[in-house]
Amino acid sequence: MSRTARADLMIYAMAREIGNHDNVLHGVSSPLPILAMSPARKTHAPEMAFLSGAEGVDPQVERIYASSFDPRQNRGAVGYFGLHEVFDLAQRGELHVMFLGAAQIDRRGNTNLSVIGSVENPKVQLPGGAASAFLMPITPKVIIWTTRHTTRTFVGEVDFVTGRGYDHRSPDQMKNEMTIVSDLGVMNFRNAERVMQIQSYHPGHSIDEIRKNTGFELEVAADVCETPMPGPNVLRLIASMDPDNIRATEFG
């Protein structure tokens, strides 16, 4: 499967996680989330609110650019909503879905975007979690995307907890959901133990392959299935929004 086809499959899987009437936020370096939010709004979730990292509310995104904060992606916005205001929105329970990236993810859903290695002697200094430390545990649904499903990304224990998983949450925060969309499949934590499980495997891949590329024991959902493929209308919409094929650049 080509890089573009893999991107399209992930975009569609991410879009399917968005519900109608959801307030949905993307942040920096987010071409795949933007491409997921737009088809969702034009298909099954017409009443969703699109909160752009570029601070536009419900912009008419006709195409994406190299920067997710490109001001051209605010064309047609009905208003502007500063990123600092997102914290108040989330605290009031009015931010429903947020897209985040991660360099490391562990079995209980902790994410790391801060440092690889020890804080005192890091091997790699990462960009930092920005909003994820505060927003991740209180947002009803967080969608993590990663184009590299390997044992370096899916680790037994993250080197630094940037975003809190289910072993670092209050009882009230345990009800909030996390979904992980990788280049191999879709994972979530919808079980009594709140540990990562395989919900679906992408076409051409398998449960065994996902487990082999994960650095801890993965559960398998009782209703595990193959990830649905996007239809031709969705594929045409994604291609029209990304004529420069920016989405393929996320894959090595």
C-alpha cells in the first residue's frame, strides 16, 4: 500500500471517530487531523464545530498547506477562538474531541512528547506537550495518531509522562475515551482494566503484526474487525484538499 493510500485509510479511521455536534480541535503539525475533520463535517457529522489550530472557528477549508497554522486555512471562518480560550472551553466540558500526536505511548495510554531518555541526560529533546498535559485527561475523547507503529513508539513505559493515561487519572476522568490510530490499526481502551486493545487491523495487516510491533502485551477487543476502507467520494474529497500530497510526508 502506498504512503498516500495509508494516509487515506488513517484519515478515514480518524474521521469516523467524530460525532455530529462534537466540538473538535486540531493543533500544530496536523495535516491528517485536518483532512479527517473536513470529510467528517461534509459527510456524517455536518453539525460538528471545527476548531482550527490557526484559531478560526468553522473555516471553509478547501485545501491544506504545509503549516497547519497557515492563515489561509481560516477563510470563511465564522469567528476566531484563541488557543488560550480552549482551556476554558475544555474546563467547562464543551471541548468534545481533540487530536494529539505522541512520540511514545504505553499500555495505560500515557503519552510522551517531552524527552527520550532521562530528563537529566536526554537522548532526544522533543517539542513538548503544549496543551496535552492539561487537556488530555479532561477531554471526553482524545484521538492519538501515529504513522510509525513500532516498539519504539508503543513502549512498556513512557520515558516521560506528558499526557496522562488511565493510571494517572482521577476517578471522574476515567470515563473519558482515548482512540489511537496508527499505520497498522485502531486501538482503544474500552475494557474494564482500561488497557490498550486492538479494535481493528488495517487491510493488508493483522493482529499478529500489530502485536509484534508493540512493546507490551496488547489485548484484543471481542468485536475486533478489519478497518473499513474509505469510499470513492471520501477519497476524492481528501485528494482535492491535498493536491500537494502533504499527507504522504508523515510516512517515512
